[in-house]
Amino acid sequence: MNRIVLGVEYDGVGYQGWQTQPHGKTVQDTLERALFDFAKVRIDTVCAGRTDAGVHALEQVVHFDTDLVRAMYSWVNGVNSFLPSSIAVKWAKELGQVDASDQQGFHSRFSAYSRTYHYVLLNTAVRSPTIHGRAGWFFRPLDLELMEAAAKFLLGEHDFSAFRATGCQAKSPIKTMYEVDIKRNGDLFVFSLRASAFLHHMVRNIIGSLLFVGSGRRPPHWIGELLESKDRSLAAPTFMPDGLYLAKISYDRKWDLPESNAQNLPFIARI
């Protein structure tokens, strides 16, 4: 069997997350139905990172194994013809035959060495219906410098239990945060976080806590105190999913996958 890798973009509004559910509308179920309609055989997919309900992806990476021989452009154009406008296959790459005993083969999740998420936030006194679902909203004025000072505490290897959802199934809460960047243009903030991996709700919990700092409710060093506490109950509530985008999955160059721009931003944030 050959291993095929896809780059998939989707609008998470209206979906109950990525992962298949018995009675829910999910991105995985929708993609696998389109693959079946195109290939006429069942195809099971594995993704790099499972996104929650309402969360978007600029580049989700998915792999599957198949005996079918198709040109890569056929996997793109053919599958897209069966997908709704909210999901699109952007590229396809064949990585050769799969050896079940080869632990060094490509895996969309386990071969990744970092993930990048963007969070787009509208900071206005009144919410905007025209970008509902595509950006988060916070009405209190925010101080960029305070949030940047707080974000520095997140860098490096830490136990991120204070930002971990109760039902998180990750084996370890210890992750390495490589970068936290915050940019502002007018009423829009874009938070970019790159880490070795993320815990369930970790980005949204971090964003919620940074907003506490930015609005003056907590000092910047509070973020460091949260990390040391390892206590989820002390951090801010989980922030809304609307503005969260899975932006980039990074792999070793030996796999020769299409390179997306590290600043791969949602259209709303290209300002």
C-alpha cells in the first residue's frame, strides 16, 4: 500500500471538530465521505492535530494508505469535487509504499516536530456580526506590551497543566513553547504560538489568561505563577474557539512536503 499525504484547509464553523463522531457533523467524516465518493473504497485518515468544534485549519496534514494508483492532482481535484465549500484539499503527496514494521516511516502526527496556531481577536466595544465565527472578540481595551511581557514566561519547556483541559488525553503535560508572537493592527490582534505539541484547549486557555493580563486584571508575572502552580482552576476560563486557526505543521525536510508560509494567516488577518 502507498501512503498519501494531504494538506487540508477548512472553516470550522458548523462542525463538531475534526474527529469522527457517531452522530455529529465533523471534518474527518466529511473528508472521508468525499474520499469514498472519489475512490469508491473506504479510506481511513489520520491527522496531525485534532481541532475542536468551531476551530479552523489553514493547513491540517492528513495521511492515509491505499492500493489505488492516482495522479496527485486527481486526489486534489477529484476529492474537492465531492467536498463542501468549507473544506478543501490544497495539495497531495505520495510517500511510497508502507512497511508496517518500519517505525521511521512518515506519520502525520508523530513525524511532526512543531505546530503553529494563530488566534485572531477583535478588540472593540461592540462585537462585529460580519466576522462572527472567524475571530474572537474581547470588549475591554488591551495593552499589547503587558501581554508581550506575560508571553515571555511561556517560552521554553514547561509543565502546562495550568492550561490543560480536564479531559485531555495527552500522556505528558510537558511541552516546549518555541515562540509566542503578538501583533496588533487597529482593532485586530493576532496571537501566534508555536510549540512541540499542544494539550487539549491549551491555546484557548493561554489566550484567555493573556487577555486577563492585557486588560489589567492580572500582572504579567501571573503567567509564570500559573505555570508553577500546575493548577487549571487558577487560570482564566477557556476562551472562545472562533478565532483559532491551525496554521502550520512542521516536518523534517526529508519528507519533501509542500512548504506553507510560517506566517500563513487567515484572510481576515492579512492586514
